[in-house]
Amino acid sequence: MLIGYARTSTTEQEAGLTAQERDLVAAGVDAGRVYAEQVSATAAQRPRLAEALAYAREGDTLVVTKPDRLARSVADLLALVESLGKRGVGLRVLSMGGAELDTSMPTGRLMLTMLGAVAEFERALMLERQREGIAAAKAEGKQALRAQGVGPAEIARRLGVARSSVYRVLADAEVP
């Protein structure tokens, strides 16, 4: 049986979650077996992933659209693949430029490791850019917008940054 897992980091990414669910169903996953959630990969709990993993039985295959939807890091990804493999559960990753990746084969495991490393690198770069943006906003006195009564969502829109970044800056600046 194919079991799908879809995840986006925030509730604002509804279209991304819908697209993942669509792609999983198109790949043969029964719509009733798609476990979807909107939670950061770094969250302590990912309840729908836990449900999908608990449901999977020997001979089943967990299907995801991209490796970064499933794991926080290369180590996390490889540990998950090993855990699934010990239970006789396969992993299929759909978004491989038209080809699929299947961890039941040595080449698939190698490719997954390489892609996981690239995804982890991209995430690190994104976080670095985010930290630089926050520092620049602080240096430019952007927290003054909040003092003027502008809400966090509007500040994020005006500055072109994530709302979570605004909240982080505000918390650091202790602006009410």
C-alpha cells in the first residue's frame, strides 16, 4: 500500500500543501491515505507524520514529494530511511526532475543522501539570509513601525519578510 505524507511549514502555504496532496494522489496514493500537516520541520511534534509512520506495515511504501518535506536534516532523513527499511517499508520521493527515487535500491539511497545534503545546505543558506535581514532591519530601526501601531503582518508585508521574522525582531527589541 502507498501512504502519502505532505507538509508545509506554515498555514500561509495552503497552495503548496494542496499541490503536494494532488501529486501524491496522482502517483497512486489513495486520498484517504495522505497524511498532511502544516507544521515546521523543526517542530518537536509532527503528529500526522507519526500517524503515517505508525500506519505503515511491511510491504508498504511511504511517498513524499520532496525529501525536505519529510526530514529536518540529512541525519534525520537517513535515520528515517533506516527505520522504515528495518520494518520492510519503502520510501519513494516524487520530485526528481521527472524521475522518482526509490530507497529500496542502492542507487536510490545514494541519491537520497546527496539530495538531503543539498536540501540541508539550502536551508542553512536561507536561515543565514534571514538572520542578515533581521539584523539589517534592526540596524535600520524597522521596529519603529510597530511603535507607530503597525501590526506584525503589515510590517512583514511592507518589508518583504516572513511574519515569524517580524515577531522575532519584536521579541528581541521587546516592543509591545
